[in-house]
Amino acid sequence: MKDIFSMKAASPKRLIAITLCICACAGLLWVAGGWLRGREGSRRVKSKQPAPVEAVAIERGPITLRRTFSGELEPLAQFVVAPKVDGRVKLMHVKISDSVTRGQVVAELDNDEYVQAVAQAQADLTVARANLSAARSAFEIADREFQRTASLLKRGIASDSQFDAAQQEQLAKRAELQVAEAQVAKADAALQTANIRLGYTQVTAGWSGGNETRVVAERYVDEGQTVAANAPLLLIVELDPIVGVVYVTEKEYARLQPGQPIELTTDAFPNERFAGRVDRIAPIFRQATRQARVEMRIDNPRVQLKPGMFIHATVVLAHVSEAVIVPKQALTQRDDRTGLFVVGEDGCTVHWREVKVGIREGRRVQVEGDGIAGQVVTLGQQLVSDGSLVTVTAGQPLAVGDEPKSEAP
């Protein structure tokens, strides 16, 4: 019974202690809640402060897509000079870099054997003509004898056997005459052949089409060397205009068309620009590289450009005369979408605009989309979202040609 009474006596103290603990906990929770509310309030105040950004004016004007390819130069045409007969080189009339006109004699071979062959053919022709003259006289005699025997046969003075013998002799002499005539024709043809082969010892540079004048690019033999028929003596090339050759991938291939203008530079003349145009585009791609050959014709009036030079050819692939243009750094990504922040009319807020990117010219980019006007944010996009307050400072606008090399979109 005592224990029961003692417990009842102690219950108010415990209740007081429990009550005090509850009050202390409630106080702590109230203090913590006030601190959290104060922090959230400071965050809200801070979020309402304008974000500092840089912005530039959106441009409207022309923009061009250019692409620079590397390649090399080749001659527009080349011609290998080779003799049609074998022999020893007696004279070489030209050297490397000399100009050559169409039909000019550029080399001479030793012609002693060919001169002798002409003399032999001339003698054979003389003999054949003499044989022809004798055969013609013999035929005329046999023909007169045949005519006389025929007349005597009609008068009954000559016999049939005599007529047959005269006729046979006439036919034989006619055949000999025909053989002699054929021998003369054969000897005459042999003389013409000998003269032609003698003429081949004068090696000429003859080509078809192109300019009347070309340049010696290579010389393969010197005087005194013995060469075979069709062995190369010289390489002659045409240098104005000259051909630039580049190889392009499928991405650029679809944008190229014959007649497109090009601008060419070389390491040999770094401060000069050479004009030309796309001339031919190969209809197939190389299997090893998956690239197609493109030939460009370049004017070369001063013959500065030479075959084998390394070149950089810039081609205009596309041009838009009236485009919306922004700096490249204005583009940003939001949820895997490309867009930019446009400064509102009030100058204090920005708005997100999704865009489609077109031509890239250096650090200038063509964009297409709705509501793109005024100014565009170029620095500080990570601090803002659609509708954010901003403090705008003017950025540095880009000039055309900040980066000479363009890239495809």
C-alpha cells in the first residue's frame, strides 16, 4: 500500500518534468523554424536580384558558308614526246622550263642509216621503172605481132597455130607488164616509207587542242644516248590555266556544283590570292577513303603556280542574303534543345527561344526561330532561365571575318 501511495505522490513531479521537456523541445523547434524561414526569405530576396549578363544586338544581313580544302596542283594537259624510231640522240634543242610551240622540232636522232635506206629505196625504184619500160616495150611488140597474125589469118596466109602462138605471147607480155607496174608501185611505197622514217629522226612536239605554247616540265635523256622507239624524251605541260585537285567527303560533295567560284592560296605565295572555279566533280567515291575527286580550274596568266604545289582552296558552298545572325557563344542547351536568351523589350528580363542553326561563318551563326529580335545574351546564360531578371551590359559584337574558315552546320 505504501508503494502505491509513494508512486501517486511522485506523479506530479514527473508530470512537471515531462511538461518542461516538452516546452523546451517546442522552443527549440520554434527557433529552428524561424531560422529556416529567415534563410528561405533571404533566398527569395536573393533570387529576385537581377543576374548580370552581357548582350549584343542581333544582326540581320548576308552570311556565307565557306569551306577550305587542301590539295595540290596538276597541269591542265601534258604531252610526252617520244621518237617513233630508235637511234642515237644527236641533238636536244630544248631544256627544262623552255617554251615549246606546237610542231616544233625538239630533238634530232642520228639519221645516217635512214639516209642510206632512202638511197637504197630510190635505187630500187629506178630499177623497177627500167623494168617497167622494158616490159612495156615487149608488150607493144607482142601486141603488134598478134594484130599482124590475126590479119594474116583472115586472109588465109597464117595458120591457126601461128595465131595461137602470137596470142599467147601477147598475154605473157601483158602479164609481165602488170608485174613491172606492181614492182614500181612497191618500190615507190618503199621510198615513201624510207623518207617517213628519215623524217622521224626529227622529233617534233605535236599535240591537239589547248594553247599553241607549252612548257618543258621534264627531260629524260641527254645527247649521245641511244633510245628505243616510243621511249620518252620530254614531258611538256600546259600551265595556263592550271588544275587544282582536292578530295571531299559526302557532306561537302552534295553542296558542290561546277562553276562555283574558288579562292586559292599557296605556301609559295602566302600573300596572294588566285581566282578559279569548280570545273569537274568525279561521279564516284574512292572506296579506301570514301572521298571524291574535285578538279578546279585556276587562272595562271603569270605562270606562278606550278604542278605539284600544295594548295588551300576556299569554296563558297552556300550564301544567304538576308539572315538572322548571332554570335556563336550566344547558343546554349536546355533539355537537349538548342536555343538562346533574348533580352525583353523592357531590358530587364530574358526569354528563352529555341532556334535552328544554319550557316556558321567563323564565330557568327545563322539562326531561325520565332521571337528573335533586339539583343541576345552572350555571357551569363548559366545564371538565368526563361523570364529571369537581368542587368544587361553591352558585349563586344563580332565583325565579319573574325575567323576565316567556315564550317557546315
